[in-house]
Amino acid sequence: RINENNQQLFSTVQHDLQDILNSPYIHANEVTKVSNSFNKIIERSLDDLDFIDEILSSDYLKMSDGERAKVLKEKERQSEEMVFEITQKTKRYRDIISFREMQDKINNRENGF
């Protein structure tokens, strides 16, 4: 499940983020902020994958199978939260774009009175 969640995160960032950043309704000064907000989630996800790999492949962390399972379950929960967070961010930015597009159409419509 963790791998599926990470794939969804990467796919969302790869496709949706590019669409959002390419929108004429995202201002230049917002691009870095938007990118950073998505990148922070991806970085957390990658750090978690590294940690999981360390737990599963190393005896360095002297853990029982039960302790490993507990940590993995927690990481799975966190990955689900990241998917939810990135989905919400994507929706919020798409809503902002839609609002600004509508606002632009209203402000630039021709008066036909």
C-alpha cells in the first residue's frame, strides 16, 4: 500500500503540478510557493521510503518483526495522509485557477446593454 501511495504522489506531482504551474492564472510570484509545497510532500515520502528500506534490509536497527510491522503500519498511515494532503492541495489550486478564470471573464466581458 505504501508503494501505491507513493506512486500516486509522484504521478500527481508529475502531471497535476505541471498543469497548475502552466496556468496563466497562477501568478509568477506564486510558482515557487506552489512548487515548494508539493516538493515538501515528495521529500517526506522519499525520506520515508529510505527509512522503510533501512528497517527492512538492515539489522542495524535491532527490531523484532512485531516492531517492524508497527513502524510499517505507521508509515502506511502517514503515506495515506500525504496522498490526502497532496489531493487537497491540487484541488485548492485548481479551485483558485477556476475562480481567477471566472473573475477574469467577468472583468473583461463586453457590456451589451
